[in-house]
Amino acid sequence: MSKDYIDQENDKLPDGWQFAPLMQVSNVRTGKKDANHAEVNGKYRFYTCAYEHMMCNTKSFDGECLILPGNGANVGEVFYYNGEFEAYQRTYVIEEIKILPKYLFYHLSYGWESINADKQYGSATNYIRIGNFENYFVKFPHLPEQNHIVAEIEKQFSRLDEAVENLKRVKANLKRYKASVLKAAVEGKLTEEWRKKHPDVEPADKLLQRILAERRKKWEKAELDKIKAKGKEPKDDKWKKKYKEPPQVDESLLPALPKGWAWANFERLAEDIPHALKAGPFGSSLKKSFYVPHGYKIYGQEQVIHNDHTYGDYYIDDDRYESLKSCAVKPGDILISLVGTIGKVLVLPKDIKPGIINPRLVKFSLDRRLVDINYVIKYIQSPYVKYLFSIASHGGTMDILNLTILKGIPITITTSCRTKKDCGRI
């Protein structure tokens, strides 16, 4: 470095400050031990190029020192230690420091990486040479001001650390508060006053039973029409036993609900259409070799995870779509991811492209008279349901859900109607 440059830098310093090479205010040397020197129950710290130190039974350094990894991912990091220790042969130790060691530590922590980033050598692994230290200059005041600077830095850092810890506590408290709000919501505690002001609203348990009865009546009519279309008349009611009633929820381990509320599952809340709750097709039914540039869209986890129904460009042709039509989607359907990133949810809007789901999704078409879709989304994403997912999901290397698990998730419902008069409206 030229004398002109040094003089120029000195001119920029505050009164009483100095500008000197690092090698003039300290001594830099490397450790002498290799990694095999480490001992599990060693007496002294053993600093290598890794972020965490090891232990060993020898020491080569003592006192206030700065330690810098000479190669690897941590090049540019600076560590301060005061005491007896050992160092790896590719680790640099700055010792015999003539200015306040803590001041030099903060100086290097700020300036080392930015000033010397262009002087790291190595293609696969970064490393530094002794020349990096020879070209590094330190700006420093008299000792009393160095002490004051270090004290001020540590005071500010202490405040920052305290603020970070406070933010972590706030985040944890918010998470607990959110969980308690969701718990209160699904148990009816948030709407107690609302129910008092709306006594004429049809109770959810009554609404559910009425709609399930309507669903059964509709099935019986269709079944009877099939029998009569064959020129027959039923002799008894045995044919009615073919109807599959949606399974009830086992409430024995579930909390009690307010009057008029009901425990349900998604089979009981499903829309009265074929394949209202449907998993994607088997993999062999939807191979990548079947994909075409344009046609019916394939909806997969990429759309759900990105929360964007327009994402992706996989399509199938008319014939493949017709063979997989049971997996077709429509506006308002809820898509739920099954593999890896489980339990992610996407509601399909009105402007979707016609298409089907792939094997990593299920789709729910729910009866809007029974449940609000926004309520379902928040419920599926609640800590309670995530906990149920964690228990029920299985997989060797990643979590996996399936349609059977999702069908059985208990969910509380209250009426989505304002009055008994409105309950027949969709």
C-alpha cells in the first residue's frame, strides 16, 4: 500500500486516531495441529475452521486472541477468546495485540469480509492467505476511547439481543393466543353474545340432520325411479338399506359444545354430488407421458403450495380427461396437499381452467348451507388439526396424508344461515 494512500486515510481520521497495518499492532500465526488431535474429553478448546470448537489436551495459545477460519464455509468469521486453547493448522490466530483486543475484534468483524472478499482464494473451497492480513489496516483511537467504543457496542448489542428475545417471546405468545382463539372459536365461546341476540337461527345440529334427511330422500327417489324404470314395484323396504349414511363422529373424547352446535366430519358436510370428496388418480393413470401442451389442466401440490391456481402448465387431452373425470375440479372446491408439505389448502376461484387433481391432492366439494369455506380453511390450518395430521400422517422419509384421514377429521359447525326462513337457501 502506497504512502500517499496511507497519508490520505490518516487525513480522514478523527483527531487523536491512528491508521496502522494489522501486522504492526498484532502478531498473526496459524495453529499447528490437525483435526485428528481432537479429544472428546480434552482439557482445552480446539479451534478449527468449523463454527463450533472441539476439545484437546494440548495448548499453544494463551490470553486474549482473535481466531479466524483459514478455509471453508466460515472464511470471514472472527471469534474472540480469552484463555488457553489450541488451533487447527489452517486456522489463523491473532495474538499479542497492542490495542484493545475487543476493539480489534469488532473492527475485524465489521471490515474483514467486505475488504478481503475479493482476496479469498480457492475454487471448490474458499481459503485465505497470510497476505490478507498484511494488507489489512486498522483505524483506532487512544485506549480510553477504545474502551468507550467497545462498551457502547456491547450496550447496543445487548439491547438488540434483548429485543430479539422479546420478539421471540411475543411470537410464542401470539402463537399460543392464536391457538386459544381458534379453540374458543370452534367451541362456540366467541359467539355466545351473538347467539343470544339471534335466538331464531336454526341450530346447526338440526340443520345438519335436516340436510342429511333431504340427501337420503333424494337418493331414495332416484333409486325408486331406477326400480320402476325396469317395470317393477318394490315389495318391501329392503332396497332402502343400500343407502350409505355418512358416518357419525365419535364424540367420546371431544369437548362438549354449546347448545345448537354439532360435531361433524367432512363426509357429513360433503356436497350431494358424485365424488364430492375425492383423491387424485393412481400414478399409473396419470403418467407424464400422457401430458400434452394444451388441454385440461392438472392441478397438483405446486398450485396449492404457491397459493396460485394459474401456476404450472401440465395438461391432458379430452380422452384422458374423460377417463379421469371423477377427479375433476370445479370453482369453490378445496384442494388439500397430501405428501411432504401436508395440509396446505387452496380454494379454487370462479375463473379456473377445467381440469383434474393429481395423486398428491384431494378435493373437497362441501355443502355451503352447512359450512362456510373460510371457516373450513382456518380450521384445517389450525394448530389442533395440524396436531391431528402429525399423529395420523405416515411415511418413511416424509409425511403423507390420505383421503381416509381427512374424511375422519372432526370439525365443529354452527349454522351459516341467519334465520330458519333462510336455511333452505344455498
